[in-house]
Amino acid sequence: DWSYHDYRDCDINNFIKVSEELANRGFYVIRMGHHVKKELHSNNPFVIDYAANGMRDDFMDIYLASICTFIITTGTGSDGPAASCFRKPTVEVDLVPLGYLRTYTEKTLLLTRHHMLKKENRELKLSEIFSMDIGFCLHTSCYEDNDIELQENTPEEIRDIAVEMVERLEGDWIPEPNDETLQKKFWEIFPTDAVGRSNNPLHGEIRARFGADFLRKNTWWLE
């Protein structure tokens, strides 16, 4: 029974916009996975639903991980070969629990889900997520007990952070004057000294970056 992980489920339709954006930029976009709930539908021939079109096999999974330019993942495990074995640049979206962000590599851009407090019909700020002890919830029931609804990143948010990765990799990224201030503010609020269930540190030197476009558009989130 994996229902305690239901809070991590994502709608593949939210990834159509980013897939077609990348395809229009000349990338082949290959949707990975072994057991998937829905097919990824796109009319762009550069978008390939390898997970559902009958082409998938174990060797090809590893081969594709070894040659890809970068990956987009929700942090559910199948990103392991590309991110950990071949150290590919990684865009991580829809990440929860927030306190477990992968912060150890400068090749990573991060984005978390929206934490909605249902009884007040509003989104929690970053500081509230941790002050309410929600930032380390590992079970669906933990969010339910705290009256929290997790909303997935929008197709536009996923597209924008992927474009940031492309522009960084291609040397075209142009930071805005406030970007470093926003990054610093995020990591000052984030519990970088957190420890896990075995009392081991969850984070060492912070090398990853949170999505720039998201922070620019949601400065209130860091208040």
C-alpha cells in the first residue's frame, strides 16, 4: 500500500507546455518511466512518450540517462541514473517535503509545490511551512492532519524553470539585479541545519538554487 505517498503524485499534462517549449528550442524531449498512469500527448515529433509507446527497456533507460543534456524530475527515484550516476544537470519541480530538497550540487534548480491552508483559503509562506512543522512531512496523512492541500506547480512555472536551466547551460542566462538577494533570503529561511530521522545532517554546503522566476514573481513568499 503506497497510498501514504499519494501527495507526491503529479499530472503529466502539466509537463506538455515545457516539453513543447524545449522541443521548439531544438531538444528531443523523452518522457521516462516504467509504470505510468497516463500518456503524454503532444503533436510535436520531438516530444516522445517513451514510457508509454512500447519502446522502454532497462538498458535504454540507462543509455538515455547517460546521454541526456539535463533532466526534469519530481524527485520520485527514476531520476537516479541521470542525476546520481551520470551527474546530469537537474530541474526538480513539485518537490515535497520541502525540507528534503537536494541541495548538494550546483547543477540543480529547485521548485516546491504550493502549500495551501484550506481553512483560510491561502498559500503558506516559506517560513510558515517550517514553523507549522510541515516542511518535513513524509506521509499524506501529515498534510491532511494539518489541513494542507498541496497544489502542483503550474505548467508555466515548470516551463520557466526549465528555460532557466537551458539558458544557464548555453551561457545565455541574464540574472536580474535582485536575484542574489532573493536567493539569499530563501536560504536564510530554509533550515539548512536540519537533521534526518537518524540524526544525520540533511544538508551540507548549499550549492543548488531555487527557481529564479518563481522567486521574482512571489517575493511575498519570502516575507
